[in-house]
Amino acid sequence: MNRDQWIGRLQQFVGIIEETWGHLSDEPELAVTGRKAQFTGRIRAQLGLSRAKADRQLGEFLHRHRHWKITA
């Protein structure tokens, strides 16, 4: 497991915490931010990519599927 994969797993964990806190504090923006962090972390952990590449891949995916609603 390389460093990017380890950081990706950590980012997934932080995303879960942010999403849960967003639900508990009734802040939907924080919950969505946590969800995005989980997706980016998952990409980073599985593929071993840098944060910039993982963010770019997620951004491209969300742009292609912009009619989808990402809700917490």
C-alpha cells in the first residue's frame, strides 16, 4: 500500500465523520462535502492517485452527470 492509498483511506474516514456531523448538526452542505471527500478518498485508495488527480476525476464525473443530485 503506497502513501496515496493510505491517505485515501484516511480521507474516506474523515468524509464519513463530516457527513455524519452534517446530519447531526442539520447542515446539508457539510454532509455533501463529506460525501465528496468519501468519493475522492475511495478513488485515491483504489487507484493510488494523487489528490489532484482524484479531485479532477471526481470533477469530470460530476460534470458529465451534472443532472444527478448529490444529497446526503
